[in-house]
Amino acid sequence: MLQILDARRALGDKVLFDSLFLSVRPGECAAVVGPNGAGKSTLLRCVIGDEILDAGTVRVDERVPDDTSPHFRSAVAFDLGDDATFFDLTVAEHLRLVLRLHRCAERSATVDWILADAGLAEVADRYPHTLSTGQRQRFSLAVVFMRSARLIVLDEPEQGLDVDGRGWLIGKMAESRAAILVATHSAEIQKSADIVVRIGER
Ligand SMILES: Nc1ncnc2c1ncn2[C@@H]1O[C@H](COP(=O)(O)OP(=O)(O)OP(=O)(O)O)[C@@H](O)[C@H]1O
């Protein structure tokens, strides 16, 4: 589903990654790990078509990432921490909107189910900007997992989550049929991944 072939990205003299190969099939999870500033988020941005490699190729469903392509946008769900929400829509209304606009996974066919699953039932009628950090993170992740995306890209999804939230996240990743690429500092997520890619480590 996701293929990265001989990828290289440098910033000036600093090589973030080079000769990087990765293949992630549906139902598999690849964790990208490494120290702060190593280039994990940069790699993720190259995968979602937000940034371009200096060398090598990324293929999603055999195609070059193109964030202007309807096929690419429906195939890929990502949360890179950008937190884009409508100021005047509640949590439940956001979920209803996504349910209408995207083909969504069978089990998450109702807003009530998604809210309960994500532990957000109590804040269904609140606006996203009024949520706590962890609640916002659960909300962002719920929006990603409710879709039937073929590729899921997550940047440090563990941020702000409590123990239950991290357990919920790992469960969602494990049951997903998508290929998952996740940049993380969490040992739990790294442990649960099928593939671990290390960048910036000697
Ligand atoms: N907009 C930018 N302009 C210039 N340099 C940038 C920009 N964004 C990131 N960088 C630099 O690119 C390098 C890689 O950053 P990146 O965010 O990919 O690292 P990371 O591995 O995700 O780090 P962290 O674990 O801290 O999130 C860092 O040296 C960073 O300072």
C-alpha cells in the first residue's frame, strides 16, 4: 500500500535520512522512531504529499502522493497535529459531517458509537476548541479512525493521552485494516508496531 524507495531528505548540510526503504501493507503498522529533530515529521510530510523528497520515491497505492487528487485524499487519513476544526461546529457535528462526506468503517456507522468508543460522549455538544488537550487528541484520532482510509499517517498520536487513551489508541491501530505510518516517542506504540524504522540514530 505504502512504498518508500531509496528516500533521501536533507536540510542544508544536515542529512535527515538517506537510502530509506519501507513497505507497509494493509493491516500493518510501521513506527518511525528517533530523537527530536531527526526528521520523523519530515518523512511523514513527504508521504502525505506536503513536502518533496530530495531523492527516491513514495508510492501510495502505486501512485505518487498528490494532495490535490480526490483518490489520494480519500485513501489517506492523517493527523499531523494541525488541529483544523470549524469554530461553530460541536464535536458531534464534526463527526456527523465526516460520516456524511466519507465512506466510513462499518462499526463506526453512528456518531454515538464513535463518541462512546473514543470516551467523548460527555463532550459531544462542546466545541473542539473548549476541550482539554487529551480530549482534543481523542477527537482528532477518532476522526482519522472512523474513516475507511487505506493509509493512516499519525505524528506522535500519544501526545496528551492518559493511560486509557493510549490503550484505546493502540487498540484502534491494531484493529485497523489500513496501512499505518506513525512517528512516535512511545515505547508502547513502538512495541505494538510490525515494523520499526529508526532515523537519526547512530
Ligand atoms: N519549517 C521548517 N523550517 C526549517 N527547518 C525545519 C522546519 N521544520 C522542521 N525543520 C527542521 O527539520 C529537522 C527535522 O524536523 P522534524 O520535525 O522532521 O523532526 P522530528 O524527528 O519529527 O522531531 P521531534 O521528535 O522533535 O518531533 C529539524 O532539524 C528541524 O529543526
